[in-house]
Amino acid sequence: MICIFLCAPFFINAQIQKGDSLFAKGDWLAARVAYERELFLGVNSSEVFNTLLLKKSYSFKAEGNFDAAYQTLSRALLYEGSDSLRFLLFYELSFNAFLAEKPDLAIGHIQEFNYNFEGSEFDDELLFLEILCLNKLKRWREAKEKYERYATVNDLNADVNQYEEILNHKFKNPKKAQNLSLVIPGSGQMYAGFPLKGLFSLTVQAGLVYFSVESFLNAYYLSGVFTGVALFYMFYNGGARYAAKLATQNNEKVVQSFNDKISTIIIENELIKKGG
């Protein structure tokens, strides 16, 4: 019994090394199995438990399965173990949540991290990620404050006023675009920022109205109803819905362009900091 107890740490370390070896070879599935095997058998150290979860999450992350990496790290004991390991757990937990398109969850973990590590050597280490998450959630006023702090902390030569661009931008109202097209066909698309599509819609619908009138005047009632009026009704309602969709697309394009610009600045700075 004493021999087994004394040999246990060495055995666990050997199994971790086996998983690390498989990971280094790119055999991420086998590496996960090796790590999970030790978790299943049970470990009597929170440090080892958290380390195994962290390493297992790396194998999921390497495959691009960020949601699985996040779920793995959600099992971690975030308030036990050394600060350096706890920092890595918070970092990977938040970062994988962001990569898994869960910025709201990432923000929650970052705020928890900020509360626990305020004033420590790890303070502001997740500031860059917090900005990216806030941008993703369109919480630009909060993001602006964090960005200004980020620029100061990192001595970054960046225009801290560029958030005014997105804060003052006049976004298109999808409902307004739809209503405009119901009043004047094509006008909603023009308002949404697509004048050629608006002109095309107006031309088609005007042509259908002309066709319907001509059909009725020449006693071609069936053609007038089932071709002219039916097609006009379809284009009229479809055009209004399409105008709302275009307004939404225009807004998303503006948001994506701005967020990409800020992300590029931050990511380039982070790569320089890490020597990348």
C-alpha cells in the first residue's frame, strides 16, 4: 500500500507525459483519451486535476472545437491551485468562449477574472479579449473605455477617438426600409444603401402595373390577374421584406468593418508583445 501511494505521483506524471507526447505528434484524440483516463481514475490534487483539464482543452482547441474546449474547462476548480495555473484556466476559458461565439459567457468569466486578479501581476492581461467581446456584443461605450485603458497600459500609438465613428453612426432602420418600400416600391432598398437594387425593384413593379392595366384595357383579364397582378403582389411584398433584409446587412457590414479594424490593431499588438 505504501509503495502504491509513493509511486502514484510518478505514475500520474508518466501518463501526463504520454498525453503530451501524443499531443506533440498531432494525435489529439489519443492525447485527450490519455488525459481523460487519469481524470476518470481520479487524482488527489486540484493542481493535477486542473492541469489535465487544461491539456485536454488544448487538444480540442487544436482541432478547432472551441465549444468542447470551453465545456472541458468549465469543469475546472478555478479557485484552487497556483495563481499561474488559475490564470491560464481563466484565459483559456474566456478565450474559447469567445472563439465558440459565446462573447456573453466570455465577458462573465473575464469579469470574474478581473475581480480575483485585480492588482496582481496578471491584472489587465485579459483586457484585449474583453474589448473584442464588448465589440462583438455591440457594447461600444464600455469597449471605448476599455480600449482607452488598453492603449495607455500598452503605450499603444492608436487613435482612441475612433470609437466615436461607430457611436455616432446612423444605422439603417429595417422597419423603416420595409415601410418605405410599401409606400414607394424600391425606395426602401435605396434607403438601405442599395440604389441600383431599388431602381431595379421600382422598374420591375412599374412594368408589372403597366402590363396589368394594358391587359385589362384589352380584355385579357386572366393574364392581367394571374400574371400581372399576381407577380406584382409577389414582388411588392417580397421587395419590402428584402429592403428590411438589406438594411440589416448594411448595418452588419458597418459593424463588422469597425470591429475588424479594432481587432487588427489589438491582435497585432498582442502578437508583438508575445514576440510573434
